[in-house]
Amino acid sequence: MKVDQFFLTLLYVATPGLLCYFLLKRLIGKIGEDLSEKIFSIFLLSVLSYLLLDSIRSIQIQFSSVNFQLSDIILQPDKVKTFDVLAASAVSIVLSIILSYLYRYKIWNNFAKWIKATTRFGDEDVFNYLLDSKPDDINGRWIYVRDHKVNLLYYGYVNVWSETKEKREIVLIDVDVYSNENGDLLYSTDKVYISRNDDDITIEIPKVVTASDAAQDTKNSSETVSKPVAEGEKS
């Protein structure tokens, strides 16, 4: 294969995968840790894009046998039409959305857990697993963050958070800031950005108070308003 033909083949093969990889990167975060994994991911996404494109074409012509377009690109790149590459690139956009849904709702891992093939929840990082949980499972995303570095306690709505393990970054909005020593409210603010090491913060999910719990608390005590539990105290 000539050099120019090789690069033409590489361009045709990689274009849908590169586009899909870029979109997935924006949707779900990191894909592949090192260069070899990234190259493999791009190639696999290209193959899936072309397979999906050919499956769509086969349905359009009444379920005829699938003509794997990727083989034509490798064997005869000079005969490939630009429209084919553009069509595969368009399909890769749809593919990125499908894969994002599969990742977001842990479809593969939930299926594997259902058939008892694994007990893994899907994410490699429990920090991301917790914050990426359904809002109803984490108090509607209203959480406490104990900042041990400055001895403060934040209560607010989780807006965004980082996926990197180097620094834990969280942005809370509509925040009440308390003393971590005695639980006294210090001030309230619209937004707080927190950037700390793993062991500098603790995330706590408030217990959801039901109507029956509230009625029982009212019956047992005339004081209905409580402050957050300070570090070292018992609730």
C-alpha cells in the first residue's frame, strides 16, 4: 500500500471514531487512560459507526445482507465516497448519545448484576458514583460537605463536580455555611467552589424526614428547628 493511500485509509477509518470519541469525552468524561487505550477506543467506535450505518442501509433495502463498508475503505480507499464517511460520522453522533445513555444509567452493569455476573456498580470512583446517583437517592442533591481543612460545614445544592482524582472539586449553590465545631450558622451565600484533597472533605447526605417522623419529633419535643450536628457530637 502506498504512503498516500495508507493515510487516506487512516483518515477515512478514524474520522467517525474521532468524532464519537470527542463527543463521548464531553458527555461522560475520560475514555481510556493511556495512548494505546485511546487509539483502540477510536478504532472500535469507528467500527461500530460503520456497522451501524451499514445496518441502517440494509434495513432500507429490505434486510439484505450487510455490506461492511469498513472493509471497502481498507481494501479500496480510493473508491470510497466522501458521502460514506460523512454518513458514518453522522451515525457516530447518534452512537455517542446511545453510549452515553448506557453509561449514565449503568445499563450493562445493571444487566450483569441482574444475571449475577458481577457486583460492580460501574464507576471506578465511589465519589463520582455517589454524586452521580439519582437525585432522590441523595436528598435531591442537597448535601452537607464537611471541609476539615478550614473547619467549616457547607449545606447546599450540588451543581457540578469534577471527575479527576487529583483534586475533589464541587460547586454548591444556595449555600448555608456552618461552624464545624458547634454547628452555628455563620453566613449564607449564592455559590461556593470547593477544591480539596480526598481526605480534606467528607460528604454527608441528610436523612429524609417523613411526615410521620416530623409528627413524632413534634410530639416528643417542642423545639422543631435543629441545626447540623457538629463534628464530634452525636445526633
